[in-house]
Amino acid sequence: MLIRVDKHCSIIFGNAALFPVGFKESEFPSFCNTLRKNIGLDTLIFNKQVHGIDGSIVTYNQPQGTIINVNNNDWHATQSSHVGLGIMTADCLPIVFYEPHSRTIAAAHAGWKGSAQGIV
């Protein structure tokens, strides 16, 4: 499901119909790269989620393409245009943040450990 927040930001929530390829399957990078191109993103980034509270800022100089398992983090944020932030969840929560004045978006993977440690 694609939700347009405003002219600068959209959020995609996937399910088995949108993501028929699992995160651990070899076809996942290719599938994400096709999805990235279809929705008009220059870059799509997934962190290696470790059920913690660490995160990273995605800067303007990220290479184009789909980047998977870039850091051992459970959140990332950006002000960059045409950059997608991917979060994979099973029994954890995806949390999306958006600040319209600075056009900052963030996505967090909140498991019970991260939630207990205050990831939000």
C-alpha cells in the first residue's frame, strides 16, 4: 500500500501480495530494485536490523540502487529526495516518523528489546 503524506513524502506498507519474495531469499535484492524503480526512487536502503536502538542518518550522497544490510541499526532517517527507507518486520513494529517543515522522514524497527530501551 502506498500512502502519499504530501508532495515530498510517501510511505509504502508491504504485505505478502506486495512482497512475494522473502527478505532472506536470494531474489529479494532484485525484487526490491524493481520496486524501487517502479515507484521512482533513486535509492532504497535496508539496515541489518539487530533489535537494538542504534540508527543512522542517510545523507544526500548515497549511491543509487537498492542497498541491503548497510548498517547494524534499527532506525534510519533522511532529508534526501527520492530515497526510500526500508524496514522489515514480522512480530516487531514498523514505526514511521515525518517532520514536514524540514522534510525529514525516519523509519524504525521496534522489537520488544528496542521498545523497552526507548527506540521511539
